[in-house]
Amino acid sequence: MLDSVRIVLVNTSDCRNIGSAARAMKTMGLSQLVLVDPIEMPNGQAQALAAGATDVLANAKVVSTLEEAISDCGLVVGTSARSRTLPWPMLDPRECGEKLISEVSDYPVALVFGRESSGLTNDELQLCHFHVQIPANPEYSSLNLAMAVQTLSYEVRMAFLANEKAQEQAQFNSKANEKTDDEQYPVVEETERMFEHFEQALKVTGFIVPSHPGLVMTKLRRFINRARPDSKEVKMWRGMLSSVEKSAKRNQQ
């Protein structure tokens, strides 16, 4: 189960932080590390700080974009240290661990960490279904990257252990926990195609003016991510959007 929990580090500037994050992951049983466009690739310094977790470093996957890192994930949680102009569905660390473990049996899940100095951009956070914020001391809330990875990895492990204990004690029937087809959630790649389709259709109808798009798509993303449509619902939206496009084009002729 923990092998499908992905830790994603975006544009990390100091490779030593990558090594420390790898160590934090391994102590909690996590091994899947993805590096998005790191400024400094892991070297001897990173290996030194990884201590006994050099295998996590050696097996880390390096990609160019966050979209590539999470394209096959059905649930993505982004870390955010500050409030945003448009609030997103929020989880506290405990809820984050529980949410990830509750869905990890269905598809890979990802926990995304941003740059040491500025975190994740608004565009990157919009790729996430939920945001998580560690409720640190407001008078001194400075957490370095490895500390944040350690804190949230711990919550993932605690949720995993609680799940294991509950299964042993109650001897749940595995079929009782299987989701129906209607409850299967799409991976990020599918939802991104749906958002692209939305934008295209809204431009065709004139609802979005290309020269002045405003915050329409941002607000729409927030609304739909909050609703968490399942795979059948995403397909239904795509069908409706295709119908809207056809109708708008006929009216324009």
C-alpha cells in the first residue's frame, strides 16, 4: 500500500534537502520519490544526509513538469504554507494521511512539496485535489523541506497502521470495501483533458473571451475538484461539452 504513495518535490534548489527528505520518507516506510525539475541533482552531499536511505535516492524518478509527475495519480494533495486568493479544499495533516491511505488501493496517490523559498505556484496548486497545511506555531512557523516531509509522511504511516489494525481486528470482507464503477475516480490526466475541453467549449460559446479570460477556469477547477466527479461523470461532462460545441458552431454558421 505504501509503495503507491508518491512524494513529489518540485524545483528543489538544494540537493541536501532531497537527501534529508529521502531519509524522512524511508523512516516512515515510503520509497517512491519523484523530483520535478530539481535545480541541483542529488550528489554525495545528498547521499550523506540520506544516511541509510540512499536506495530511495537512487530510485528517484526525475521529470520536467508536475503534470508528468502526477498524470497517473487519482488523488493529489499539495502542501501550502499560506492562504491563497481563492481558497481550495483544505486538509489538516491527520486528514491528509487518512485521505491518502483511504484511496491508495485504487490508484497511485501523490503528496506534493514546493520550493524551499516560495512553495508551490498557484498554477501548480490548482493541479491538486486538496491542499494541506501544517498548523505550526504562527509566531514561528518556519519548517524546512525535510521537516515538512517527515511530518506528513508520519501521518501517512499512522493512517496506514490504523487501517491495518482495523482490518485485522474486524476482519473486513475485502469485497465490502471495493468501490463500484460509479465510484471510481479518474486520474489527473483525464481530468486535465476535461478542463481543457471546458475551456474550449466556453470559448466557442463566447462565455470566455480569450483576450480577457478572468478567473473563470480557476473558479471552475475549484468547484469541480471540490465535487470530485467520478470517471463516469467526467465522461458525461465531456459528452455534454461536445454537444454544446456542436450546437454553438451550428449557430455561428
